[in-house]
Amino acid sequence: MKHKDWIFSSLAQWGMELIFPRRCPVCGQIVQPSGELICATCFLQLSPVKSPVCRKCGKEVLGDHYEYCPDCMRRQRTFDSGMALFNYNEAARRSMAAIKYKNRREYLDFYGAALSRRFSKIVGHWQADCLIPVPIHPSRRRQRGFNQAEELAKRLEKSWNIPVCSQILIRNRKTVPQRDLNPSERLKNLREAFRLHPDCCKNLVHFFPKTVILIDDIYTTGSTIEACARVLKAAGVQRVYFLVVCIGTAK
Ligand SMILES: [Zn+2]
Ligand SMILES: [Zn+2]
């Protein structure tokens, strides 16, 4: 960027901050100190995922001698592997809910920047052709006005220069809320939920991704990512990785 452009864009950003001061993704108040994406003290309420982690899903495991978490040992995993940023604790739960139900899309600036910083190296190894946000049902999208996974993917697209393909996967039908179901009911509920966009193969005849990274906000038992991975692999995608903001256990 030229020096003059840089000054203008910094001034514009400063002006925006004055008019719409940035709010913290954890407390919802104006960020302290200003200029940051999260309050220094609120960051401590989040719980970054620490090693050792499951080699499949990236969830924390109890010790170095565990290669996989109990969920990944028990269930078939069609996806290759994935990573998560934070454990899904109470602060993370409130923050994720505010994004979706209170239209706090700006919080994704912090989560996007944090994902980008933390996983740049592994994303470099994966050599993905595109980022695929986990789709939500069109009626939910209309109601909410956006898909949080897609908003997140757009932020990552800029930092990693990997294109977002939002058109490949579509959500077929409204599913029963996943939190009310046990893991095998979840997968059954999701089995028919995703499919390839009917025009996808036509449009992608010159570009069909070999390696993709699914992007989502929350991973619990992994049934959503698994359902997407099955559809993608059946269509010929060779490697399916995922990145999520939060990872936790089902209630
Ligand atoms: Zn805060
Ligand atoms: Zn696992």
C-alpha cells in the first residue's frame, strides 16, 4: 500500500472507531484498551485449546498417551483432521450466541484474527484449494441476515489468500436443533441435511477442489463436520480439514 493510501485508510479506521467504538466479544462493552479487538482482562475468560490434543478433531485429551479423544475413537471419521481455537466454556458460549442472535458480526474480527495467527502454519501444510463455510438453512439465513461461518471464512480468505466457496455445499432441510439429540441421532438428523449445489459441478468443471477446509463456529460431537465431509468426499474431494472457533462436548 502506498504511504498516502495507508494514511487515508488509518484515518478512516480511526474515524470509524470514534463513531462506532469496537465492542469486546466477551463483555460486550467498549474494548479496553482501545485499538484492540478484545479487552485484555476478558481474554483471560476464554480458554485456548492446549496440547495434547486429539489427532483427528483437535479436542484436548487427558494425556500424551491418548492419540484420539473418546468421540473419535468410537465414531467413523470421514474428515481428515481439524483444529479449534477455544474450549467451549461459558464465556465462549455467550460470545458465540451474541454473534448469531444479537447480530454481533464484528466479534468475528477478533476470532478471525486469532484463528489466522494461530493456524497459519498448519494451513500452509494443508495446501487447501478453498475454504467452505458450513451452510445454514436458507430460511435461517434470511432470518439472521448472515451465516456466521461464512462471515468467518471471508475474514480468513483475506489473511490466507485462499478463496471462499460458499456455493458448493447447501443445506437441504431444516434439522431439529442438534443440542436436543444424542450423537447417533445427530448424525442421522444431519445425514440428509447437506448436498452439493446442483450447479456446482457445472460451474466447477475447470476447478474442482482436491483439498478443502470446512469453517464453522462450534464443534461439539463432530457430526456436522462429519456429514459435510461425507458429501464432499463422495463428490471426489480428496482431503477435508476443518477449523472452528470453539470445541466442546455435547450436553
Ligand atoms: Zn471485554
Ligand atoms: Zn477427537
